Amino acid sequence: MSASITSRYRDTMFDEAGSTDWIRQGWRGLRQYGRQAAAAIEAGDPILKARMIFRANALLDVMTGILDSEDEAALGVRLMKIYTALRLSLLRANVSDDLEALADYDTALTELDRDMLKLAESARPI
């Protein structure tokens, strides 16, 4: 797909071309999956842990695919880097039952969500 077709497709998926409200909902889903994976580790349930980490990775795939990653799209490029770091945290948690990795993952998503909300609120007209 060409860049313009991708941009038009992305624009039809959301309320407006510049809207980023959808990102926060995705981050909340990622946090939920991470928290369920942590609970599964604590409960000694490797199947549930793997399922939640798989779901988080699948959601990251979707969220990465939707990002605007053209050269002038600074937000999309930066989020791709953050999503890569989140995937590494999920990998650490999956391979070695690393609860600290999931805590870092949760903290990063919480901060992203909070900062995006502040940014959105400051951009709204009064």
C-alpha cells in the first residue's frame, strides 16, 4: 500500500486524521493483559501467562500497524520504539517469569496514558 492509501485508510478508522484518542484505549488493553500475565505468574499458571502475553503482542502488532510512520510523523516513529521496548519486557516476563519486567511494562504504559491525556486536555479549545 502506498503512504497516501495507508493514511486515508487510517483516517477512515478514526474520528479525524489527527486523533490519538484510540491509542489510550489500546494502552489500557495492554496494561490489562500485562496485569493478568503477572497474576498468572504469581498463581503458577504458565498457560494463562503465555495467553496474556500473546494477546498483548497481538495488540501491539495492531497498534504498530496503524501508526503513521512516515518520516514527518514523529509520534508514530517514537511510539514504534516504545512498543519495541514493551515487547522486550513481555519477552523477559515470558521467558523467565520476570514480574519486575511486567511492573516496568505497566509503569511505562501508565505514564504514556497519563501524558497523552494531559496533552489532549491542553490541546482542547476552551
